Amino acid sequence: MLLALKERFYITKLEDKVAKFVRQCLLCKYFMGPRQIPRPYGPLLQANERTEVVHWDFLSLDEGFGDSSYLLVVQDGLSHFCELFPCTTPTAYVAAEALTLWYARDGMPKTLRSDQGTHFRNEMMKHLAAAENGAQLFLGLLAMSQRNGGETE
């Protein structure tokens, strides 16, 4: 990156600016509270077709949003199309219901990615996956590290 910039532009203190940019890259790091945690090195899971990879996570809302304290964000990995599901609590039931609505419209995703919260790792989700012939997808998801998730943040 540094050489490509030097060939095309003159920027004072370019090395420092590139080093700062790389340190603050949010593709390589994600936030856990007030601190950044680097992602493990390895290939990124990227979608090549719609609903191949679907990211999902619960987002906590501040007070003032009525009865809905949480929002389930479901995002397609290719188009970045998001669907939002407001709810009062982040439960497996809400996650299963949202996933059912998602694949009734778009089909069953090949891969589901989450931060591995308990609402995504339980018997209800396993039964839902098995009922929709997607058990292998969920088993692959369950084996993923929590540090690999977080695209919806």
C-alpha cells in the first residue's frame, strides 16, 4: 500500500499515516466494549452469491424505543441487505422466528455467522436447522470462534 501511494502522490509523513491507518483498520479488529481485539489471521469468509453467507446479531437499544429493547440484525453477506427484527429480549425463539422469515423469502443460507451468543447456540436452533435440512450449516457455525464473528456490528 505504501509503495502504491508513493508512486502516485506526495504526502508528508506518509509512513506514519499508513501505519496509523493499518492500526485502526476495522476489518482487522473489532470492538469488545471500550477495547479493540485483533481478529485472528486467516481467510475472510466472503459471499459470492446472495444468501450464501448471512450474518446476524442482537443489538441493544437505549431506553426510549418503546417496548423493544433489542434489535436482531440479519444481514446478507453479498448485498449487505439488512433486515431488522425488534424484540423485548434477545432469545433463541426470536432468532429462530427471524431466521424462518428470512429463509421463507430468500432460501436457507449456506453459512450463518454470529458472535456465538447463547441465543444462537442452543437446542432450539439445532432443531430448526434439522427441520430445514440445514443441520450441517449450523454445526459448522457452532464450531466457529467468537472472535471470527462480528460483521453485523
